[in-house]
Amino acid sequence: MRLEVLGADGSKLQGSSLCSVLLGNSVLLDAGSATNLPRDRQLSVEMVLLTHAHLDHILELGFILDATVALRNAPLVIAGSAACLDMVREHYLNDLVWPDFSGIRTSAGPSLVYRPLPDREWLTLPGGLEAWMEPVCHGAGARGFLFRTRTGSAVYTGDTGPTETLWESASELTDLRMIIAEVSFPDSLEDMAIRSNHLSPGLLERELRKLGRDGIPLFAFHLKPWLRTEIERDLRRRFGERVAILDSGTGLEL
């Protein structure tokens, strides 16, 4: 399965793109840069899977709905933790900040449906991808994910600080092909990373010791754009050629 990165930045400056990854053709992981997909490809998205409800991960959810609602032959499914979905429904798609599309009906039924997902169960998503949702150390109903296909599996941390059970669950995967990890701050701002429940390269290095597997390809995302040069330097110093930085347009095969 192809993973197409639409955006991977940890905040917004000119030229940056917030977090969104297309998983195959049918599932969009986070919606920070959903409109980087052309409208015809937005129509192919059946589910938006949210890691959590912070603005940089849900920003363009309303726009993909607005652009495609009249043409859909089935509701768009918004999935994630119950806490995350409650925040989206109450504070964003609420008929105040943006229309409540769950109350807008078409000939196919409601425009969107919310689907709370259970933690720590393998679930089959549209397109056949399997996902395991794991609580992580961050706010807004945050979850990390394990993804599994017939040819391999991956860890996607979502936004998180130092955590435990994600790595415990990942350690049970025998076909782990990649780790996609947030790295929001450089080592010089490790205290800030800890206080805001994010990671620095040094913190990530300690996290990966919990997994206990060396050499698995590592992909970093969610770098603060104004700190990118320093974060990249710290990542290279600690991980060398093992690590790559995700950018809009990056493609991965799982």
C-alpha cells in the first residue's frame, strides 16, 4: 500500500503544509492539508482517521467536506477516539465555526458520520488496511497507530511525548518495516518538548530503546518549521542515514 504525504510540518509558516497522509486511496490520516489532494481524489476518500483534535490536524476537514458533499454517494466517515470526535463535533463542525455536516442530508443520507474506534483492537479500514489505535502522551484525545498490510507493518506515533504502551504493542509486530515518528523540537528545547508532550531527537532515541530493534527505517515528521535546521542536525547526529524527513509529496510503500 502506498502512503502519500500531503503535509508533515508541525506548524504553519509560508510554504509549509500541516499533517495529512493518504493511506492508499480511501483513508486520509489527519486533515491538516487535506486540500492538497485534487477534488476528484478527495471524492475517493471514504474515511478521515484522526490522531487527535488539535487544529493543525483537523484544519481542512471542513474544507474537504465543503468541496465534496454534493457529489458523495455515501457519508464521509470521521474516525478516531471518542474524545477526539467529541471535540471536533462540539468545537469545530458545530454550526458556529463551520457547518455541522452530520445534520446536512443528501440523497445518500447524512453528509458525514462519526465513528469512535476502540483502543487496542485490530480494525479493518476502507481499502483493506488494518489499524491498531493506542493512547499516547498528548492532549485532545490523542492516539498513535500501528498499521498492517499483507506485506508489512508500521508505527505512526501521532503527536506524543514519551509514552509506553505504543512501543509495547509495536514490539509484538514481527514484520515492522518503518517507524514514522513526530519530532517537534530540537535537543536544545527538550524541556519544552516534555512540557508540551512532544519529542526531540534525544527523546525519540530513548523512546526507540523501548522497542529494542535497531535498523528499522525511521521517518520524522511534525518538525516546527522555524526550528527545522536545528532538528535535522540533531536527527543526523543521532540516527545518521537511518532517518529521513517527511515532506509534502513524499511517498512510502508499506
